[in-house]
Amino acid sequence: MCQTQVAEPEVETATSGYTHGVRGWRRFVGHGVVRVCVPVSVSAAATTNPFLAAPSRREGEAFHPTGTSRDTVYDAVVLDNDGVLVGRTRYDVLREATWDAFDSLSIDDPDPDDVESMVVGVSPDELRTVADRYGVAAEDLWAARDLHAHRQQRREIEAGRKDLYPDVSVLRDIDAPLGIVSSNQQQTVDYVLDHYGVREMFAAAVGRNPTPESLRRKKPNPYYIDRVLTDLDAETALFVGDNESDIHAAHNADIDSAFIRRPHREEFDLSVTPTYDVADLHDLVAICC
């Protein structure tokens, strides 16, 4: 968590008690406020997952504890989709979709705990364990789960319950090419872009394919970020997300990160240090322009 203390002139100094060495001191300028995140210790979570260990500050890279000028020019800006560009999908919607997936495979009376384990945060091992329990292929169970999740999310979008954030339009002020990396289905990402008429804003948009392998490749694995960076021919990119896995994925891709504090993240205590901590996309534009 970034604890703030206001100093004169209007400058907030934030001290983070989480992972160390995330490219040293960084700051953002937004709404006239400069925040400096100071990494001071290593998170215990970093020892349990190879993709959750933030890299140390690179040899010879300087810390920037003060000042308001930015010394990095980004040649691409990549954003998460859900919770950044468009509202998140309610958990109960995804749970209902998962029940529909089991029904579609003629799995009668599944254990509610098994269904719950397939809603979010699914690992390949969990998927195969549940699939084996009901005598179905893991590939078929996950394809059904993703298909019904997409259908439910499409209904949410059409009903106006999963809206584009109103500040998305300010991204047009950023000169660098824009990309999307999402752990949601590619179908759902595509539908969001087409439904809201913003596809032309993004030079690349990558989501998951409905396969078990996609679960290994999703964030915090940098696989999809690396794909988009290749598509954009980018080297000094900035990744924007609303989850800790987004920040870890940026670290693993060796690029800067911005944690966006949408209403559902205003009081969220981070256990990893992003390069920037921003309130909305207006702050992002202030960083990039």
C-alpha cells in the first residue's frame, strides 16, 4: 500500500512496503500531484511463483526520488481490458456461465466446489483434475467454460451492464500505438472493441484462446504482452492494469507498469510496486504526452 504524506508544494510522497527493486524510484504526474513509490522489501508471494518475483533494479539504473520531469519516452502503451477499458464482469455472471458449461457437457449434479473452482483463477492442474473426475477431456471442459463465459459477457454488454469507461476516449491523445492484453477470451475482447466502436484505436488486441495451454500463458506470465510488443515493434512500452498479476506481468516482460485505481481498486492494498499509480486514464495521458 502506498501511504501518502502531503508536502509543499502539492506533492505526495508514497512509501511502499512491498517488493523491491521495481526499476527503482518512479513517479507520475496527474491532476497536479506527483507520487513517488519507494520499494523497500521483498514480498513473500514472490517466493511461490516464478512469475510473481519482481526483478531487481538493473545494473547502473538510477533512482529518481524527486522531480517532476519524466525521462522515459514510451513507444507503445498496452492496457488490460476488464477493469481498465471496460467494466469488470460480475462474479455471479461467470459462475452461472460455468454451471452452463457443465450442463452442456451432460455432467449431471456436479459438486458445487468443482464448479466454483472453474469460475476464475483456474490453473491447468485444477482443470485436468476436475475434468478427470467427470470423465471429460480438459480441452472440452475449458472450451465449454470459455464459450459460455463469452456468451454471458456478451449479454452483459448488450444489456448495458458492462460499459466502456468514459475516459477511454482520452487515449486518442497518446501518439504512441496502443495495444490490449487481456486474460479474458479473445472473442470477448473482440466483441467489446466492435460493440463500442473503438477497434481502430488499438493496433493490436490479444486475449486468450479457449485452450488449457492459455491458462499457463496468461498474466503474470508475460507471454501475451511479449506477443503484443512484437506486433507493435515496441521496446520501451508501458503496461496498464488493475490487478497485481498485471504489474507482475509487466515486470516479467521488463517494461514499466501503471496500476489504475478504478472505483473497485481505490482502497486496494498492493503487494507489488508499480512504476506508476494512477487514478484514471487522464493521469495516463499526462504520463505519456
